[in-house]
Amino acid sequence: MSFFNQVFKGPQLAYYFKKISIAVFIFIVIVAGYFFSQLFFDLSKFSQFIFDFVLQRSNYNFAYFTSSIIGALGIISFVGLVLLVGSWVERRVIAKFQIRVGPNRVGPFGLLQPIADAIKLMQKEVLVPAIADKTLFLIPPVAIFLPAILAWGPIPWAPNMSYLNINVGILYVFAVSSLTVPIIFFAGWSSMNHYALLGSMRTVAMMVSYEIPISLSLLSVAIITGTLNFSEIVLWQSTNSIWLGLFMPFSLFTFFFASTAEINRTPNDIAEAESEIVAGYHIEYSGMKAGLFMAVELGNAVLLGALVTSLFLNGWFLFGIEKFVPPYIIFIGKTVAIYLLLIWLRATFPRFRLDQLMNFAWKTLIPVSIINFFVIAIEVTILNQFQSTGILIYIFALFNIFLFLGLIVVWSKIFSVDKFQPEKIQPKFAGEIGGLEAMKGVKSVD
């Protein structure tokens, strides 16, 4: 009894109570999740039910419009939840990497902190420069959400769960994402601020440069699968029992790294970095308008996870588990895993300089992507000569992995970082070299 009293008293009792409460909560979530998954295993049945229900009481056009609105609201609700919870997740995860607590004051575990931040931003005064182009200045914070929302259209969440199941899905996403470039330029130019204009021009230069390797990686996916439809790409990976991320690892790396430059994520967020030209293209934005620019970054990060999952990680398939777990849950799980990887990179990687990013794009990523594309094209030509690819596709996958590693080594030797470093001069102190008079003989360092 004395041992029991010593262990379960004061802080120890609160500690064990907290652990037990968390365990009970996790158990309840698992049980509730199981029953939820069985009830809502196939959400397409509900959309079909709504369509048939409205069709019996109205015409086809109104029924189609109603089901489309419900599907769009579902996607917007998911993106809204990501924007609401994403900032909390990102701050908490980065806090773990940096050995600190993170937000923990507002609400349990700090869960209400994003809401408090949003309320604070809404209450702040929105300033508009007197010489700014008022119309163009107000459009970008809202318009920048359009590509982030529209790009979700052709992404397949599960079988029969694609809002826009079109045969040119990859081309559609690439075209929609390109709308971000003029929106960012308008934001910098309309501010009538030299720093904002320079920041927007640097962002546009970086985005246009990295669109080339992105297009080459997507083209590699298209020629191996023979389609631009996202659902068919996922089914191709399942039919051939291989993830495209393993078959063409360099295309996966190219798409992932170049996309971080497209969405301004660390380590490629040089355009709006605190260490660069003030705050980049949105220096003149304040209040909720500045908050919208920050929020869309979270939405784009999750969108990148969804694209990588569909194109390279076999979408909703996961070694037969999709027969017992709702496929859209598997899809969301893979997407969240990619998002956590982006947070990991943000917490650990240093930020690249702009010249390093541009050098890497034009001297390394683009030429190597061209080589990789031709290799994939040759392999596709060989595979098309056989009725059954069988073991051949795995041989090519192993070859591509070694090719990926070999190209990294060879290209790093050709374009060594040391060749592009400025002259290194050891620092000299005035006391050691004879005072200010002697400083005249010291060279300056750029």
C-alpha cells in the first residue's frame, strides 16, 4: 500500500492519468474509425444516391449540378481543414525537431492556436499603398487560391472518386498551376514597391526555370503509362505491381524537388525568405491578405503530396490493404506522409541561395532530366516489344535506380561546388595588421 501511495500521488498521479486518458482516446478513435470505415467504405454510392434522388424529382442537368456542387464542397472542406489544422501540425512538428514545445496555450494541446491567429489577422488593419494599383493589388491574395483549389479536380481519391476524371489530367494540372506565375507578378508589380517588384521577378524566374524539369518528369510518367489520366496512371501501377517512384526514381526526385521551388517551400523558399529582399513579392500586404499568402502555402504543400501519391506512389493502393480500409483513407495517409516529409525538410535543411537554385536548375536538373527522359523512352520502346513485361520491368527499375545514383555522382564531379565559390580570404583584425592605415591594403570580399 505504501508503494501505491508513493507512486500515485501529486505529479505522478497527473502524469499517469494523462497517459491513460491518451490511450483511452486513441482506442476510442480506432474503434470509431473502424465502424466509420465500414459505413463509408465507398463514398461514390452516396453521390450516386444523391444523383438518383434529385433525378427522380427534377431533370438530368439539375441532378448533375447538385451532385457536382456536393463533390466540390467535399474537396473545399478538406482543403479548408488542411489550412486550419496544417499550421498547428507544422509548428508542433518543427518544435519537436528543435526540442521545444510549440503552441500549447490556446485550447487543449494548443489546437485552437490557428483560430486565434486567424482572428488576430482579421482584426489587423489592411494597408494599401497610396500609389499602388488598387484593383490589381486586391486581386492576387484571392486569385492565388484558384490554382490551389482547381488542381484538386482530376486527382483520384479512390475508385470512382475523382471530381474531374478527364483524359488530359496531367496537362490540366500543369496548366492550372502555371496561373500562379502571373498572379505573383501582379502582386509585386501592383504594389509599386521596388523590393516587391524585384521579389516577384525573382520568383517568376525561379518558377519558370523549374517548370521545365517538372514537365519532363510528367512526360516520363505519360510515356510509360500511355495516358494523361490520373486514375489510369494509378491503375497502371497496380496492374504492373510496381510504383513509378521505384521504376523512375529520378523523375520522382525531380518532380518533388522542383515542385518545392514552385510552391515556395523550404529549402527553395528563397523568393519570400526572411533573409532575402524584405518579404519578397508580398511585402506591402498586411492583415488577412498577408495571411492568405501564408495559408495557400500549406494548401499547395498538401496538393504536392496528393500529386506525388497519385503519380509515383500508386494512389489508393497499398498491398491489398485497400480491400479492408477505405481507399481514400490510404490516399490521405500517403498524402499526409509526403506533407510530413516537407515539414522535415523545413526543420532540417538550410535555405539555398537564388544563384544556387538557378545553377542547379539549368546546369544539373534540366540536362539530367533530358537524359533520364531518353532512357525512359528507350525502355518503353523495349517493353512494347513484349506481350508480357514480367521480370523485365523490375530489371529496368533496378537499372534506373543505379542510373539515378550514378548521375548524381558524375554530375557532382563535373559541376563541383568548389569551382563556383568566391575567393576565400581569412579575416584580419585591425589590431593584428597595424590599425586603419593598414586596412587600405586589405581586399574586399564580395
